[in-house]
Amino acid sequence: MENKFSRRDILKSSAGFAGLGMMGHRFQEADIQAGLDLKGKVHHSACRWCYNDIPFEELVINAKKIGLQSIELTGPDEWEILKKHDMTAAIGWGKYPDGMNIPNFFNRTKNHDALVGFYEDIIPKAAKAGVKNIITFSGNRDGMSDEDGLINCKKGLQRIMKTAERYDVTISMELLNSKVNHKDYQADTTEWGAALCEMVGSDKFKLLYDIYHMQIMEGDVIATIKKYHQYISHYHTGGVPGRNEIDDTQELNYAAIIRAIYDTGYKGFIGQEFIPARKDKMASLEQAVKICDI
């Protein structure tokens, strides 16, 4: 993502960023409506990194006011604050082992021991906090064939599946575009991700289908969701092009997409992951919730 606060940069440091952005202006409670009249079908969430110039607890309070139930891509340090406000993290992450981030992950067997240790540690913490999903990544190809990438990821992921199953926590590999934002990333198609799900062979390994990324890579979003929904544990939004706001300035019809997602029987969250354009970022988030509240 080409923006000041990139998710990649945050991953390089730590997921425990409850205090980030304290220099941002503080939203007053009066700035937010007392709550939207939501229909109750969609479970609404937002990605922390898109709002990291807002102090975390303020974000939680104001997000809850507009109907969100989750602030995601948060780590153990933030989960207690979410719990305090009767919120959750639809999908969590943590501080990965040194040198491991989106481009360097499970498709390298040399990383497996460290990654297994990380997930064996965070899975019980997530379960205790009521966090049902933890994110993971494939890593970049760097000359590796897609077949070898599948085999290597399978070997590493299978080592943590017993723990994931025991604690009822799903490990969700994010599908990212390799054209614009994450050059050379391996898990860049839904078909590849679905093949990996079959190879891992556990209901506790699934995919994070990022609508923004997969529109860039594949298009045909609704048909793809209908075909592969059994492999998908979570969804992210984002306007195309540019990960802009998900309104009528961009090419995706989000109301239709969200309707198609829930028509598959999906019961989980929709994670807003767009870059707010307004000075009042909570107003941008409120609009996105309205669009997706089918």
C-alpha cells in the first residue's frame, strides 16, 4: 500500500501499537453519532493501521458508537482494551520473529521453526481473549515456483494445526496483489490459496480474501467468492483503484459484494481496510459501514 502509514511498516516493528499516533487530534464524543440504525446482519470491523493517528482507546470508543464490533489487525496489547469496551478483534496479529514479515514468511522452510514458535505462543493468547482468527502470509516467490511454495507452506502450517484446532483459532492466510502493492507475493490468487487449504487439510486454516487485492489480480469478485467461499474465513474491503474509500468514486459495488458474501452463509466480519480521505476519518468509516450494512 502506497501511503504514509503502511501495514508493511507496522509489521516490521510491532503489533502492540496501542499508543501509536498520540499526536493526532483527539475526537470528541460529540463528533460521533449516538449510533447508526444498523440492520444487524453484517458484523462490522475496521483495520487498526488505517486509523493509527487516533489513540487506540479513542478509536475503540468511537468505532463502537457507529456500530463496529471489532478493531482488527491488533495484537495482545490491544485485546484487553477491546475487551474492556465489549469489542473484539476479528483477526489478530503479533510481533513476528526478527526478519519475518509479508515478503519473508511460510514459503521459506528456514523460517518454519521460528514461525511455529510464534504461532504456538499467540494462539492460546488469542483463544483466551476471544480472538478467533490470526493472520498469516505466504511470503514472496523470489524465484520459487508456485508448486514449491505450496509444498513449503503446507509443511510449516501443518505443524501448528493441532494447536489451532485445540484452541479453536483459525489461521488465515491473506491473499495480496503482486501487481501494485506487494510485488512478487506468492499467495496472489484465490485458486492458489484454495489449493493450499486442501493440502493443509484442516478446517482451522483458511484464507483472508481481500477484495481490493483480488479485484486487482483476478476481478470477477462475486463469482470467485461464490466458488471458493468454503475456504474463506474473513474479508477486507478497499476501493479500487488506490485503496480509496468504498463509495461511488471507485469501480466496485460494495453493497452487491457484501450481499453475495452473506448469501453464501458467511457469519463473520467485514473488515474495512481503505485509506480515509476525509480529515474526519470516523466520518469516512461511518459511511463505509452504511454502504456495507445490507
